[in-house]
Amino acid sequence: MGVALFTLGGTISMAGHAHGGEAGPVVTRLNGADLTAAVPGLAEVPLDIHDVDAVPSANLTFAQVLALVESASQAVRAGACGVLVTQGTDTLEETAFLVDLVWPYAEPFVLTGAMRNPTLAGPDGPANVLAAARTAAAPAARGLGALVVLNDEIHAARWVRKTHSTSTATFASPNTGPIGHVIEGDTRILTTPVRHRALDPRTEALDDIRVALHTVTLDDDAVTLTAVAEASQGLIIAGFGVGHVPAAFVDLLDAVAERMPVVLTSRIGSGSVLRHTYGAIGSETDLQRRGLINGGLLDPYKARILLRLLLAGGADRETITAAFAEHG
Ligand code: ASP
């Protein structure tokens, strides 16, 4: 059997529609059959196509992604050698990490998209679908969890970020680099990411779990954070640099961390928050003393996904702290 392809919309599947004869903004129009038609070389990879939901990736939910994982699991249990998902790139780093946390199979789960829609010169969708399909079918990619393949680069979901709003080279793994490349059609894995035991998601509890993400900014007086924390069951702080906040925040965070898990991450986009270097009020050592959980190398978006899954699964504070020590 071949690769199970699931399509979710996004730029890769968008085309123009006419406005008074002028080319207008693009909307989702192409299905899996359109996306895979006339891509040179793709016929070598047998595909089993499932058109799921043609939405911009901004509309995706945890529940939809987990339902997709369930469909992909069924495909793998029925003999698919790998899974390929096409979707919008805007939330791809988040959906890929969510999949990675729960995917228990050795079969590769590959996600791809495109930055240049099919109405533009040099659309990248066909090349990305081909490279991603080859990777999904490649024995070399087995056991690596969820992978993001664009621009002939293979990224581990754990490390990948969208780093540019329009460039076709937008996906990068700032902490590690790509784990491999597609070279002359071959999937070449150069280094293997550490894998963790898959989490068992509880989709039915997700609606009750709101995890807020607050990015700290210059002269932030914590009024917004107070309101946000009221409405949440968990909180991610994207702090300055290595995990610092204004001194004006600490009393509030002290109180919030009593009520719910609060995870400290960095707003920088690469690198880790520290654990034992700075001692000022609002520094990483101070915040940990007040009960904040260290997010390590997890960026704020990924930390939010992990925390929401854990809370939906009913994890207690000890389990959550241990999970961030393991994944961060
Ligand atoms: N806004 C689009 C989306 O994420 C962008 C893309 O596909 O690249 O659905």
C-alpha cells in the first residue's frame, strides 16, 4: 500500500476567482486530485487521497487535528506506509507538534503546504507535495514522528518554526537545522530527533481547557495578563530573553501559579530559557521560586500545545512539571 494523503486547504490549494474580469484574491478550490495531477515524478508514489476540510489553517482546531490523526491511524493500521497532510502554513508548526506528541507509529507523518499559490509564477506546492510524498514513503523516515517537508528540507516537528511571512524558505529549525534533505528524489536523513512516548489525547475534554499565551512587552503593566489569567486553566508566559518579566508582574504570577500551571518560555524564537543564572525580581530563578514551570527549549506556541493536551488529559502539577522537563 502507498501513502495516505489528507488535504486540509491553505495556499497550496488556493486559486483565483474572477471579480469583474480581474483576477481576485485566492480561495481554496483545489482538492487532492487537483493537487497531485501532473506533478512530475509523483506517479512513483501510490497515493490514497482523502479530502478532509478545505479551510485556511487559521481555522483549524485541536479537535480537527486529533480527528485527522485518528483517520491517519486507521490508514496506517490498514497498511499505509506513511501519511501526508497538506494544509496552510500559518499554523503548520503547531499542528505538526500536536501530531508529533500523540503519533505512536513508526510510519512517517509528514505535513506540507506552500507559500506561493498556484496562480503565481513558480508555485512551490507541486515540488513540496512531491518531496513530502517521497519522504512519507521512505523507509529512512520511519520512527521519526511528525515531519515538516517544504523546500526540499525535512524538519522535525519538535523544532520547526515558520520564520518568514512570504519566503518559500520560511520553514526553519533555528535550534537544530533541518534533520534531512530530499536530494535528487532521495530522502536523506542526517540526524534523528529524540522521540518521547506518545501522549494519549482526551479530545472530549479540550473544550473546557483554555491555555492563554501572554507575550511580555516593554512597560507591560500586567493588566491584560490579569484578565487573560481569569479566563484560563493554564498560562504560558513568553518572557524576555532567557525568561524574564517586569518586577511589576511577580505578585500576580505568584498568585496565578497557585491556581494553575504557568510555564515560562522565551519570546525570542530560538534558544532556551535559563534555570539558575539571574537572581533579580522577575528573573528565571525568582519565577521558578514562585512556582512557574521551566519550558526549556520549547517555544511559546509549542509549550501551549503541550500544556493544553496535558490539562485535557487530567495531568496533575507533578506530571506537568515532569512532561516539560522531558519535552523542554
Ligand atoms: N493563510 C494560509 C493558511 O495558512 C497561508 C498558507 O497556506 O501558506 O491557510
